[in-house]
Amino acid sequence: FSTPKKMSDPLPPEKLALMVKAMNLQQQQQALLIMKTAVGQGKTLTPQQQQLMSYLEVQGVINQMAIEQKRQAHSMLKTAIASGTALNTQQQLLFAGLEQSLTDAGEVTATTAADPASAAPTSAPASVAGNKEAEAAKSAEAAADAEEKARIAAEEKVKVAAAKEQERLEKLRLADEKAQQEADAKAAKKKAEEEAKAAKKKAEEEAKAAKKKAEEEAKERAAAEKKAAAERKTSVKHGDDKSRPWLYGKLSREEARDILAKDLVKGHFLVRPSNSIAGGFALSLIISSTDPEPEHHVLHPDEKGNFTLNGCRWASPARRSMTPLPTSSRPVTAA
């Protein structure tokens, strides 16, 4: 069928009926739900969309009517038309829908359905016209009741559909919120594990560094104690032992030379702690009365506290006399 040139032009009821006939029941319900939802959201429908929505509401009522109810409603509206009563828009849509439904069921001829006004008689007695007007009024009232019921039923369906949609959206929102919470909890757990791992690693490194430092300090203390013990062992001062005037405290080679050079007597000597051998002593000896430079020899210590010099073993010069003891030969080392 032809359509109006503009979307603002209204469609004839019979063309609306044919348009809806091309749709199945599910498509009709979906179209009605879409338009009702748009109206609920404050959107404005075109006149043709408003016509279609009204017709689909009426069609929903027609679909629930039994064939006898359809005949009765169609008959009342047809009688109203025949008596010259003007139908409102909803009544016209109801009549068009009933015409189409009864035509599909073989109850009304296609010609009548296409042109409802053709059902009007060419003439009628005046007495019959009054009765028809009364019947038309009743028919119009019944049609109005049917229209109201259709409107209420359609609104109820829209409310139910809207409630279901709202429930679905709420479920989706809750599911998204739960998924986000789980993701946040997982991320927080991972972060806590990483922080704990990093803290553990740092603590292990600090403990390892502290242990290493403690070991180094212990080594340093042991070395210092060993050195102090060696120094204590050889820490003597000149003149402490009157019987051994040749025993001096810590001297350098130069200091030892200056002391011996004062007399410069061949065979004069002194003993001092060694500057090169820990725990050892050095013997500084005048070889010639004309040479102020003495010879310097090291007395090497052993594990028993004795000392070896030029093949002879001596007791500690700080404790005993310089009496030589027999031992195997050992080379002389410069002090």
C-alpha cells in the first residue's frame, strides 16, 4: 500500500491494519514495548508512530478476544457507523482491527473490511434510525470500555516489561560490582604478597650484611688482640732489667744506630723488638770501631718461645740470658 509523503501525515486505519497484519505476535509486542519505553523516557513520537502504538494496544486486546466477542464488538461499531455516529480515533482503530481479524477468519468480506462506510444502508425509516442511534450509542460505549481495557492491559504489560528490564540491569550491575571487588581483592592480595616477599628479601640481605660485618669485626678484633698480645710480649723498656742493659724497648734501625754510635766499641750490641717480624727481636751489633753503622739481625721466634739466630737457638732475650742453645742451622735475616 502507498504511504504518506511525510511522517507527520496520519495513516488510514485500514492501512494500519494491513501494516500490523504483516507482523507476527512477537514483533507486535516488541514494537509496542519499544515505543512505550521511548514515551516513558520522555521521547516524542511522530504522529504515525503514535497511531501505530495506539493500534498495537488495540490489537493486543483483539488478540485476546474470542471470535464471538469480536463479532459483537464489530457489529456494534458497524451499527454506529451506519447510523451516522462519528467514531473517535480509538474506536476507528478498533473497528479496523476487528474488520481485519474477522476478514482473516472469513467472517467479513474483504470489500467490507477495506471500506467500513460501505456497510451503511442507503436509506432507513425514521423509526428504525432512532433505534439504531441507541444501539450505536451502546456500541460506542462498549467500544470505549474495550479501548480502556486495552489501554490498561497494554500499560500493565509495559510496566511488567520495564520491571523485568530493570531487574536484569540491576543483576548486571551487581555482577559487575562483584567482579570488580574480586579483581580489587586479587590485586591487593598480589600486592601484599609482593611487598611481603620484598620485605623478606630485604631482611635476609640485611641479616646477611650484618653477619658479614660481624664476622669482619670479629676478625679485626682477633687481629688486634693478636697484635696487642705480640706487642705485650715484646713491650719492654730500656733499664727495666739492670742485669740486661742491652735490652731496649721499641726502636727503629736509625735509633738503634745512634745509641750504639755514642761509644762505637766493637762488639757492643742492643736487642730491640723487630719491626718486620711479629713477636721477634732484632739484634743490632757494632762490627768495627771505625764504622758507626751496625749490623742488624732478626731473632726468629718459634712455637715454644725460643729464638733462632745464625744457626743457634736462644731463650727469649726479654726473660733469660743470651746463653746459646744447640739447634739446627738457620740463616741470618736482616732486621
